Amino acid sequence: MKANRITISVSGAAEIAHCGPSIIPIAKELGREIARQGAQLMTGATSGFPMYVAEGAKEAGGVSFGLSPAASKKEHVEVYRLPLKAMDAVIYTGFGFPGRDLMLVRSSDAVVIGCGRIGTIHEFTVAWEANLPLGILEGEWATDEVIRNIIKNGNRENKNVIFEKDPKIMIERLIEMVRKKEENVETGIRL
């Protein structure tokens, strides 16, 4: 694994019935694009959207990590009832969902927000506050519109947010944003 590999976290709903019929193929394609473009994937080690993204990344030969809200593998599987498949490694945080969300976002170079609910919105707001490159996946679900409303009424600007339907274009743009931030850090320019 390359030491300078970009880490992209993907956030989304564990239960995807409200996301529409195209959610699984879109999630898998997003994972494949992360792998194809040489980034590594990090998720909240959960089912649904993040799991399908991880499956897509693995199909394309990518690297996938999970940060679990559980304190152990046993708790992850038996108490939280979360999957272990499609991940190269799982870190058991023991911090529950809110603590896990913080670690997930803060361990990333960029974050993608897919179809989701309150936990996904929480991860969005953490990434927003951290000024990370942030991609909002547009689709037949309402999450992207909820986030547009939060941004509109948030009274703050963040130039590191993009809205995009196409996983390939989104990942290209996020990687470009991360590289630009890295260059600016090396030259001492603040964004």
C-alpha cells in the first residue's frame, strides 16, 4: 500500500429501503471508482450503503477499512448486528455511533455523503466543520436536498463541497481537491 494513498470515507444509510432501487448499483460503482482512482476506502463498518460501496471497492481490487462503533468483534456482530465482509480491517472504537462518526471523518482526506439519515447528516456536519473536501452524491433520495438546505441556512461558506451524480467525476474532483490542499500545506498556503 502506498504511504500517500488518499483515504476517502463514505457515509450513508445502513437501512436503504428509502433510497430507491438504483442505490446498490450506484454504491458499488462509487466503491469501484475509489479503488480505480487509487484511493483507499473507509466506512463506518456498517450495512447498507457503506457495505455496498465496500463491496464495489473490493471488486475493483481496492483497500477497505471499517471503523466500528463497537468495542469488540463480538459486540460488532452480536450487539450492533453489523457485517464484517468487504473490509480488509476493522477498528473497534468502542465509542458508539457519535464517537465513531467523529473518528471516521477526522481519519479521512475527503468524505462522500450518499443516501442517509441522521447519522449521515452528523458525519456531513463534522466534515463541514473540519473543512474537508466533501462530495454530496445526488440521487433519487432526499439527503442531497436536506444538505443543500443545511448549507443554505448555515450562515457559513465552505468552498470544499461539491454535489455530483456521477461517482467517477465526484471521486476525480475530490482527489483533485485533496491534492491541492496537500500542495498548499507543503507551500504554507492556508485554505
